[in-house]
Amino acid sequence: FTKKMNILFVELHNNNPFNVTCGSIQRSNLLIQACAQIAHVDVVVFNNNVVVHNIKNCDVIYCNECNKDKRNKALDIWRKIYCLFGSGELYFEMKNKKIEQVLDNIISKGGYDRIMIRYIPDAVRCGLVKYADKLIVDVDDSPVSIHRNRVRHSKTVIHKWYNSIIYSHSTKNLTLLLGKLKHSFFSNKDEIIGYKSSYLPNVPFYDETYVDFCDFENCNNNVLFVGYLTFGANINGLNRFFSCIYPLIIQKIPDVVVTIVGKCNLSQLGEWKHYRNVVIKGFVEDLNVEYANARVVVAPIYEGAGTNIKILEAMQMLRPCVTTLEGSRGFTDVFMPNIDYVVSMTDQEFADNVICLLQDKEKNHMIARNADSKLKANFSKQAFFEKLKRNI
């Protein structure tokens, strides 16, 4: 039976799920790999370029004629109003009729046993909810968690009022929607909603190369941040880091160097990009070199949903990670603060933790060693595959 199963995987979020350059693409790629172990998989991409891959039992279907990024500002405004009063699947996103028609045609011809897509808004946008009895959605960044964070970070009373209503409605609507689906996956245990949902953890990148523990004798006071700076949560986090945390660090360690790695648009970055002790490298070919040259990794995360792959990647590279309470979400049942990573409640505490790990070799290595052991036991690639296959 499993050999005859056909799965359609719709990749709307990323242009090419086979070219793994970030955590989001990596998760799509792992989902496809897992599906291909038990079925034939057709992957729909909205990409004008030829996609090359080496996954067996997998073919690519191109939907080049659809503009997945086209938005209607008038409809977006209407949705903001609708979300105050409306309900149902359209609460999460407006349908793209062109994409829906193309996918309906593919599905009618393909005879698929399962349809998989990442993110609830993308599932609604593609008009896939009508296939709920065979639809599997990787929720990952839960809309409920996103709206909860917006309530916390509302800057005005009106914004807080609006976001509180949206948060309440999103919880109700997501519960109803997930109850219709074949199955749904969450990357954070704390966010799971519904009896048809299960936990599917994020996993770090798995490279052939190996980075050893930090060599304090040949490594300077280097702090590393890795992440896409085209993502608002990363920019906001770094802005707060350099406004409130970095000045406290540099008072105690004047020669500290903060290296920023990840795709970015320099015009979107704050004044901190001009600081003498800040090195912005953008995209790099070999992340292992950057981790090898760092003593500490920082993840100043104050918003978002799901779980943070940057933290797992730092652990894989045997570097202690300093993060926030928001950054630790989804990991608290596995990793212990000050044992496996360092969770900071305030800006002063964040700075003190970075300073400590830059100077204390024994604690630095102890945290890295503890994290590596738990990482291998709980966030392996094979564990990801087995958990997904059990629920397809």
C-alpha cells in the first residue's frame, strides 16, 4: 500500500525547497524527504528556474504562470476588518483564485492520497481546505502564537485592543479548521491545538564537517549572530541588542567583535551597522568557519512563533547560545537554562551572560557539551522522519 501512495507537496513559501539555505527551506526539504521514503511525491513549485534534486521517488511540477506574490491592498484592508467579525478559513488569508484553479487541475489528474503544505495561511490561499480529508498542514509558525506576541508588543491601546480581539478569534478559528484536516504538525509542543495534531520538531543543519569546542587560546572575543536580516523579527531583535545590550558588553570587554551572518539589505539595518566592532558579512559559503571563530552565539528573539533553529544550530556547532525567554519557546522541556543554553530575562542579564561566556572557558565548554548531548538525543534527522511518517 505504501509503495502505491501518491503525495502532492505544495511549496508556496519558498521558491526552491531543494536548495537548502535557511531553516524554512530545510524544513520543507526534510518533509519531502520523509514523504518520499513511503510514497511517490510530486512537488509543486512556483519557480521559473529548473529545479535540480537527488531525492528518489520525487518529481517536480512547475507552476510558472502563477504569481504567488501578487497582493491586493484593498483586499488586505478588507481582511483586517473581516478579522474583527468574521470566521472560517478566510480568517487566515484570502484565496488566490489563479493558484487554486491550477492546483485543482493538478489534483484532479494526480489521484493523490495525501496533500501536504506548510503554513495555515498558505493552505487557505491555495484553496486546499476543500481537500481537508487528505490535507496535512505543517503549521510550524502558529497564527495563534503570532497574534499572542502582537498583543504583548502592542505600542498603543488601540493596537492592543485590535490584536487582543484577533488573538481570541484566531484561537477559535484555528481549532475549528484543524479539526477538519487529516493531520497537522507543530514545531512547538506548547502550541499544539486539536486532537489531530502532533509535535514535529525542527532540527539543525547536518553537515559533514565538524566544529570543535571553542579554542580560547586562538580565538578572540567574537560574538556571532546567524539569521536572515530580511526577516523583521531578526532585525528588531538586533536593533534591541545593539541599543540596550551591546553598550553593556563593550563597557566590560572593549575588544568584543559582533559578526552578523545572513542575507540582508544594508539599507534596512540600523546605525549599528557602522560600529567599529561590528562585522556584517551577509551570506557566506561556509558557516563552519564563522562558528569556529566565535566564542558565543546570540539569538536576541522577542517575537515570532514555532521554534528557533538558530539555537539548535549553535548547539550543533558546540557554541553556547544566549537567548531570551521568547527564543527558548518549544525547548524548555528538553534544554535547561544555564545547563544547556542561557536564557536571559532582561537586557542586563543578556549582557552579563554574554560577558561570562566570553571569559569563562569552563562554563562555555560545559554548556556546549551538555547541549550537544541532548541535541543528538532529541533533534535528530531520523527522529524527524519517523514522527512524520507515523502520522501520514
